[in-house]
Amino acid sequence: MAKQSGPSNIAVIGMEWGDEGKGKIIDFLAEKADVVARFNGGNNAGHTIEADGKKIVLHLIPSGVMHKNKLNIVGNGLVVDPKVLLQEIKFLEKNKIRISPENLVISENAHIILPHHIEEDRKVGGTIGTTARGIGPAYTDKAARIGLKVYEFVDENIFKKRFGDEEFYQEYKNYAEALKPYMNDTTTIINYAIDKSKKVIFEGAQGTLLDIDHGTYPFVTSSNCTAGGACTGLGISPKKVQSVMGVCKAYKTRVGMGPFPTEITGAVGEKIQKIGKEFGATTGRQRRVGWFDALVGKYAVMVNGIDSIALTKLDVFTTIEKLNICVAYKYKGNILKNFTTNMKVLQSCQPVYEEFDGWWDDITKVKSYDKLPNNAKKYLRRIEELLKVPISIVSVGPKREQTIVARSEFLF
């Protein structure tokens, strides 16, 4: 039977609080893509890729960079720390990954993070657990219409007029000169690629529950992490997004503060945390771990219009005797079947679980869905039933080759 034709473009969206493994999934998909376009956030993201004998952590540059002949776009929806971006380019080149204006373009309308943004973030960001990278204050200036766009940053006259007396001017003037060749009109470039039926990945950073509008506010980031952010963060019509792939872990994790109904404490939580190496790729912060929350999953499916799911870290559950999936919340004697971003309610919710038997087989070398242990397949099928969305990809390890395609019609 011939393979059903897949979509020409796919938005890859985190379904939780970030850290779902989007970098690996995008890298896997990018083999057959032409363009990978990041649409939100800043260097508060950390997308980890293990391939070709290398482990690469990206913060600003899109996750298609490990493949040759792919165009990587940093969209207008990002806030860019020029110092960090240039360091990232040097790091990649040291790892024999060539970066040039031919494979990396930066939107002229993205906003620049400057030293005073980082200083301000360090003073106030700790109250909600931010990465203190200047992201929030840069987005604040953007909303207040006093931000500095890339095209202004690389124009010496504009930059000098606004920041010529600042102590960082000379250093950042050099950064501007270095970044200028990468600047371009990315909105026109991305729309041209889509119209020519090029295979495009819209790369999201962070996750649905960190979205400034639809997340667990105020414990959120400062940008739109949901599928709608691909449109505003790149300048494309919603009509041009053909498919949305949600990325989620086999369990849940959360960095920093905020309600987490399915959080696991004690020995089991510590075991999952240790096996899963649950520490932030950007900050090194320890991640809290929890059981799979179907209410979170259903909410992410609804808000993003998710067509299929890439489920990561299934291998971490090997040797965990009993697994749980949260199917409802108890709140003041009532049963809630839907997720809420009302913090007053969420922080008082208790999870209602369904229990599943675990498995002891090493699945890190399994290449097909059929070869997974029966208990693993039961677990995955229940997630599909609860979320009413098929699982297209199952990740059984951090490396590119440790990826099972379960439903190829949702891929390129």
C-alpha cells in the first residue's frame, strides 16, 4: 500500500510546560524538510539534539541546523540576545556545523535584548521563576513600543542615537556588524517557501501552559507558544498551517513555581527524575516530575488544534512497576473533567488516576510500534483514547535513531 501523502508544513508545539523534547522531534522531521522557522521566545529555550555523534543544545538557532541544505529562520516573534546568538554560531562552527546567511536568516523585525533587560530580569524574574535572560523585559519594551528591532540595531545611526552614551554601545556595535549579514525580510521568505510547497517546520519554543495568554499565568513566559504564535511570530496566515504536531512526554515535568496537580514526590518521582535526566538544558535547573495528565493533554489539543502527537521519553518508564494517568481533578467535592488556568482553582485540585502495569523490557533499541511491550502499547492507546488524537511518533531514547514512526501519514 502506497504511503499517504503527508502535509507540506507542520507546526511543532509543546503541549505542557516546555522541555517536552521538541528539539529531537524537529531534528528528526528536518531530514525531509526544506525550512525550519522558529517563531517565539528567546534564549530561554533549550532544544537538545543528539545525532551524528554529537550532543548539541540550541537556544536561538532553529533545530534544523544539524542537517545540510536547510534554511533556518529566526522569526519576528523572537527576542534576540545578539551576544548569545553569536556565541551559538561560534559553538556550532566549532562542532563542524557551518553557519552562514545561506542557511540562517534573522528577521529584521525581531526585537533585541540589551544589557538593561537582563539586569532588570535578574531583579524581578525570580518571583515567578524565569530564566533571568532578559526575555520578559524585552517583550515588555516591545509591547510598550519602545523596543529595538534588528533592522534598527544594525543601523549605526539609529543605534548610536538611542544608545550611543551607554557603556555597552561599543561592544554591541560590533555585535550589530557581525549580525547584519544574517538579517532579512523573513516574512516574505517564509511565505514564498510555503506558496512553492516547500516542506516547512514551524518551530515552537516552551509549551502551551507557558503561553502568555493560555498558560498558567503568571507562571508563564512572555510570548505565544501555541500554534497561533506561528502565525504572528512568522507573518503567515492561519490558512497556511497545514498540520499541528503536539509534543509531550510520557510523564509530565515542570521547572520553577506554579501548580502541578500530578506532581510525584518520594522515591518514584526521584527515580523518574534520575532516569530521565530531568534538568533544564538552558539553566540546569531541576525539573519537577508528575504523572501524565490527560486534562492538560486535552487542553493542549483544543487550544492548538493538534492533529497528531509525538510522545517522548517512553523508555524512562522501563522498570517503573505501576503507572498512573490523571483522568479528572477533584475540587471541593466536585469532579472536573477539563483543565483550568484559574490558579485559585488549579492549586487546590487533586488528581483522579487510572493505574497501569509497567514493563521491564529495554525498549531503547525497538524500531517499530508493534515490537513495544504490550503494557507500553496499552498505556499509549489509553492516551490516544483520552486525548482523541493519534500518536504519530514515539521516542525511546535521546538519539535521532531512537525514534519510532507509528503513523507516517502525519509526517512529510
